[in-house]
Amino acid sequence: MLNNLTVLLYRYPAFIRELGAALYKLGGFGLIAGAFVHVGKLVASTTTGSAGQSPVIDVARLLPGGWSWWIPETFAGVVVYVMLAGAGAALVLASKDAQRRLRAM
């Protein structure tokens, strides 16, 4: 299986590099969105708590009607996005190495 991945890497290095960059950007975007939502939850919970209402405890209550399934709320969600960004960075580095080796041939 690793041999097949190496063949793909050397056959389509530009595509693998773009795929890695997209995965890296997707992971970073998810982490940034999670950070913004976490700060928004803290602000909303503080505001509603001081007004005597129940605090906001999840994204679904903070953003009703929105697609909030992709926003990481827990440590496991953050780990998934970090792994996604790490895989993207690894693909970019591997494709750069493959392109450098192909130019040297």
C-alpha cells in the first residue's frame, strides 16, 4: 500500500501538494472557527448569566438554525482538526520533496 502511495506521489506531485494545502487550510479554518465560537459562548454565557437566565452551554443554542456540526467544541474535535492540518502539512512536504527529486533526475 505504501508503494502505491509513493507511485501516486511521484506521478501527481502538484495535485498532492494542492490537496495537502487544502487540508492544512481546512484544519486551520476549523480551529479558528472553534476558537471564535468558544469566545462567543463565554461572552454569551456571561451576558445571559448576569441577566439571570440560563447560560449558553453549546453551539446549537448559540447559533440556532446554523450548521454547527463541523465546529469543534470538545478536545476530541480539536484533535481531529489538528490531525487534519498535520496530514496536510505532511503531504505538502512530501510533494515538495518528490518534486525536488524529480527535477534532479
